[in-house]
Amino acid sequence: MQITILGGAGFLGARLAARLAQAGHLGDRAITGLTLFDLALPKAPQGAAFPIRCLAGDIADPTSVAAAIPQGTGLVVHLAAVVSAAAEADFDLGLRVNLHGTLAVLAACRALRTPPRVVFTSSVASFGGGQDVVLADDARQLPGNSYGAQKAMGELLLQDASRRGMLDAVSLRLPTVIVRPGRPNKAASSFVSSILREPLLGLQTSLPVPESFGVWICSPNRAIDWFLHAAAMDTGPLGIDRGINPPGLRVTAGQMLAALEAVGGPAARALVRAEPDAAIAAIVGGWPAEFAATRARRLGFSQQEDVETLLRAFIAEDLAATKAERGL
Amino acid sequence: MQITILGGAGFLGARLAARLAQAGHLGDRAITGLTLFDLALPKAPQGAAFPIRCLAGDIADPTSVAAAIPQGTGLVVHLAAVVSAAAEADFDLGLRVNLHGTLAVLAACRALRTPPRVVFTSSVASFGGGQDVVLADDARQLPGNSYGAQKAMGELLLQDASRRGMLDAVSLRLPTVIVRPGRPNKAASSFVSSILREPLLGLQTSLPVPESFGVWICSPNRAIDWFLHAAAMDTGPLGIDRGINPPGLRVTAGQMLAALEAVGGPAARALVRAEPDAAIAAIVGGWPAEFAATRARRLGFSQQEDVETLLRAFIAEDLAATKAERGL
């Protein structure tokens, strides 16, 4: 089976590529080739038993995308996106990448003789909600940000294309992924990773929301597991509804800090200071904090592990590289 | 106030243009000019006290659309669309007109110094539902057809653009509009108008569904009233949610036939024969048959009149022209 990862240089794309290289197969099918496509030239993971092509290109350019999805491709994992803060700052860029990019993916898939499975990353940002609501599986997407609107449009496009047999899509509305490696950024959600990552690096950081603030999270490893399940699952039971709210975890900031203390000790916990920020609290307070995710569980998507387990995995897998990257 | 109607040669566009020409104002604002734009050159209505420009062009061509929405335009009524049967038959045409057309409208509106009101016609076809459900105002749009998917994408785009202040949109999910003048066509919903129009023309027609079949309808005049209300209303109370389910009417086929008999006599009713068609019943059976429409009523959208009233209006306003057009 031939696979393409669009956004293959990104945080999740590179991690998925490494997992595929290691596994050598997807479900019970051997992987015969992998294409990694991104704006910046992706790096091929080590140790794959199959050939890996790395391509740099623009996701909104149909010719580049067609080159990344050659005849015989059985799976396209479409992670290429302009994320929330960037799509909010530059409407045209977000529309170009998140909408026209997905249109280019559809066009490339339609040129294949056999319609491929497409795993699309949508987002909880495509919902409203707020702190006190548990969103049902049939909750409406009423996004309060351009990123979420563009992702919801992409879902509609791929859902309709699936109904028509042009491709076979599964859209995963990913929770906030923690712990992200790297550094704090200007995203309103940056603190959700920072309050765990920075103390483990020995650095101070601030908590802009009350400890009671709830957020719907998943770990990078869980996201990869969901991608792999979505890539290999029987899509028959989905019918025309191709959008999945996978079983993330609602945790409060306080619970995250307790897990930090359990794993990193009181000294790590002490590096996080409360610094209420009304602007950030207002933005993130409108995000959905919990989903029922009943359908996803029934469809075999695995449950997010607890925060302590997630933190120990970050320490084992990502902490050293993050330290090196940041010169710590 | 300067107004543009995109789709100005269509059934509803021409009727709206005539109403505006007659009224001379919108709410308490005088109309200073009207542009009618369509693929086929629209005809200007008679008797307007303001200048009317008629333009032929492609809604998916940004240059043509920009010419139709000149600086100073305060209201754009965007009715240009490829309808359900055509969008299902030709996916690319539907996407081009219904999605890229709406993108071109957004681009043209962003070029205006003052963001215009945009009244967008979406459709009940953007929902699933079925016969036994009353859809709440926050029901999810999970379309089972390309037309509905493209309309829902357009709604998301215009909702986000409204939130960003690029324009000020109201999207009306129109019910099945009856009685359409003209002739029966291949749309699965064609019978909903045909069972009323054809007998009034003295022609036989068939009913492909049981008399218990329910459908969510509105009259052409009610649709125009809703357009005018959406054009002049205060959009502040809408918040980010720019989609409106206006207060149509759920009627059964049996109730329509009873109204036909009341208005046209038993001879008219006798021209409709039951000819069950499982294929048509399967398609239309998945459409939503009723909406709560609570929010629209609170926002001042007027209630659809009963079928007898609607039929008498058709006879008074459209029957003679329909006879002439069809050589009867």
C-alpha cells in the first residue's frame, strides 16, 4: 500500500511517518511506499523497509499536490494546515491553505483509478461550546474562528465527495494536542502545553486561566493511534457522516498541575505561577471542553490516557530533543 | 441605497426585482440603483423610479462579480446557484457556481469601503432529517446531496466573513418553494409544485408519494418577504450565527390536495393520480419535513400562510403567464 502524508514535516506528520517506517505495515497491509509533502522539505524517517519520497510544495497548488498523490496511492493523510492563530491573523492565507488546499487534495484523489482513504484532521475549534457543555456526537459546528470555519468547510467537501465515491474520508476533530515539543507561541492555547513542558525544562511559566478551567486534550501518541485507526477502519458504518469526535480527555488546569507535581515533583509545580489574563480566558473559554465521543468509542477509537501517563511519555520520548533544540 | 441581485434572471430574483421597483425603498431607505446579474441577461422590471443595470456574467468569475457589485453597494442578494438536481448531476458545475461563486461574492464585497448586507439563499437540503423529526434551530447540517453541502459551505464562509466584519450576512435556508410557475422538471421535488399547478392548468399529473408525506414549504411571496426582512433587519442579535430557518409550513400531500379541491374544485383534484414511485419517495423521504423556526419568529420573520391562500395568490399572479408561456 502506498501512502501520502500532506504536512509531513509537521509535528504530527513527522511522528506518523516515523511510526509507519517502524511498523512497515498498516493494519494487515504492507506499506510499499511513502510520500511526505510539506511547504518545507520533510525529512525521511530512519529505518523504513520501503522507499520514501520527500517533496516540498504548496498545498494549494493542484499540480504540486497531484505529484504528491501518485496513481496507486491507497491512503492520504491530510494534515497540511494553517493553524488557528495564523488563520485568524491572515484570512486569505487560511482560506488558501485550509480550503483551497483541501480542494486540491480532492482533485488529486479524483484522478486516482481507485478512490483512496483520506484521513483529514479537523479540529474542536470548529465547534462552539464553552466550559459547561458536553457536546453530543451530533452537535452543530458553529465556529468562532476562521480556522474552525475552514476546517468545517473541508469536512463538508470531503463528506460529500465520500458519498459520491470520489474518495473515502474520515475527518477527525482533534482535541488540543499536549505536550507539544518546541517553545511557547502566541496561540491562545499555548499555555496548555507550556504549563507542563516548561517546568520539565526547568523554566518558569504562567497559567492565564483559573485552575478550574477545563480543556479537551489528547497526546501526540493518541492522535497517531487515531490516524492509524481511521486509515484502516471499515468506513461502512459511518454512512454519510464522516466527522468523528475522538475520545479525548477533559482535564482541568488544576489536574494538569497535579499530574506535573506527581511526575516532576513539587519543584516543577512551583515553576507555574497564576497570572490571570482576561483576554486569553475569554478566547479559550468559548472552546468546547468536553465531548461525549460515544460514536468514536463504538467505532473502535481508543481512549486518551491520563495526564500522568502522557507526561511520562513526553519525558521519555521528547524531553531530550526539546532541550537540545532550545539549547538547554 | 444601491442594491445588487445575483441570480436576477431567476424565478425569485426577478420577482424580488419587481417588488423593489414597485416599492422604491427598502425599510426606510430609498433605493438609488439596482443591478441585476445572471448568466442570461436579466430583464429590468417596469416602473422603477431608480436606474437599473442588467449584466450577464459568470458568478464564478471574480471580475464579472466585482463589476456587478460596484462601490457604494449596500445590499447584495445572492441567489445565483446551481440547484439540487443539477449539482447532483454535475459535481464540478455545482462546486464552481455554489462554492467558487460565493467566494467571488465575498471577494467583491471585501473591495467595498463599507461592508454590505448580504442575503444568501441556503436551503433545507443542507439538512438531513426525515419525515418524523422537527428540526431545532441548532440542528446540525449533514447534507445528503452536493447542493446542500455546497450551500452549507457557503454559510460557513459568510458567517466567518461576517464575524470578521468583511460583510454582514444573513443566510436563509429556504423551504421548498411552491407553486413554481413553468413546467414539471426532473427534480425529485418537482411534484410538490406539479400537483397544484398542473391541475389548475387543466392537466393531469401524478403523486409519487403517499398522501401522508410531509414537506416544508413556502410561497414565492413569503420568500420575497423574508429576503426583504433579512435585508433590513438588525443583525446584532444574530451574533456569529448567521443561518436562519425561516417559518415555513409543514404540509402533507393530502393537505395540498384538499386545498386544491377547495380552490379549484373536485375536477382539479381528480386530475392528480396516485402513482407511487419508490425512487422519488426514497429521495424526498430523507429531507427535513419540519423545523421549529423559533429563532426566526423571534427575529421577526413572518409566518408562511396556508396552502389555500398560497394557491389563490398563484392563480391571481402567475396562472395566466404560465398558461401563455406553455401555450395553453
